[in-house]
Amino acid sequence: MTPIALVKLNCVAAGTLNMYIIEPKWLASHGITSEWGEAHLHIGLDAPLMRYRFQKSKMSWEVSPSRLTIESEDPKDDCGKPMAQVLEALSNTPLLAVGCNFHFSVDALYFEECGSFAAYPSLNLPQKYKLVSKAYRFTMMYRKHSYSFELTQAEEKVILAVNVQADVRKHGLEFAQKTAKGFENYKRTVHRLATQLLKPQRLRR
């Protein structure tokens, strides 16, 4: 078993979106997807939400007036490629940010050997209370992107979620497209960083 395994990944664009344009027929007509797929409309408390799934692809699409999310549970998928195509086709879309997100499952026994993360500050809990989960979060900057790491431990489960984000308001829409196109590169970078940060103490020098 791989001690740090990528289990879910997505690319997200946040801004003001016309969710009725970004639909299966439009995606197929622009060569972004090769099939129409199935559409499901969800009426939420805050805003409507459209979800699309395609038979030949493991990626799912979720569109709301403020967010477009392309997600997959296949580590080999490039969720940024179709996102970049959408942003290029809708080049006048007002955007706030574009993010590349990666969720890793960390083996619990392996995690226990990672002293820098596993040794959370101890808590003096009130009597009769039991600690059921704990989390650690930090953000780093590299050039024009922020890298946010959130490590959560609940019972026997350890999840590391990493967000690579571009502030489109500062750097413009072309930078947003470039970020989406770089999804595969960020995937490799984040996996390397995760491996370095979660290296067991016995392997540290």
C-alpha cells in the first residue's frame, strides 16, 4: 500500500458564472467533452446547482452561479485541461480565483512516524470528553501561488488536503488559464511536497 495516496482531485474557478451556458451540449460543441452526458439540477438554499457526469470520463462537473468545479477520483485525470478550455471560451467571465485541489489519504501507521506533524500539542480536555479529530493547517507562498495544506486526523483516518490557488484579481484571466493548464505540474509538485513534509523521522537527516 502506498503510504501517501492521491484519492481525489479537482480544479475550481470562483467568480460570476453563467451556469446555463456551461452545460453538456455547449461543452461538446466546443470540443471540451466528446459526449453530452447526464445533467442533474439541484435546488439549494442559497443558489441552484447543476451537476454533469459523462459515461466515458471519470470527471464530474458542478456548476453554480459563483463556482465551477471539475472533479475526479482517478489520480491520472487532468482536471485543469477542460477548465482552461472553458476559461478560454468564456474569456470575459469575471473571476476571483482559480484553485487546484488535491486530497491524499495517509496511512495511519506511517503518519505516526512523522514526528513533526503527528506530535500535535497535547490538550487538557475536560473530564468525560474525548478527542475525536484534530487538524493542522498552514499556507506557503511560491511566486504568485499560495499552497495551503490542511492535515486532518479522525480516529484511524488521516487526510491531507492541498490547495494551490491563483488570485485572478491581482494577476488577470490569462494567469487563471495558465494555472488551470498547469494542473498536472501542480499535482507532481504537491505530491513531492507532501512526501517531504510527511517523511518519517527515521528517514530524516
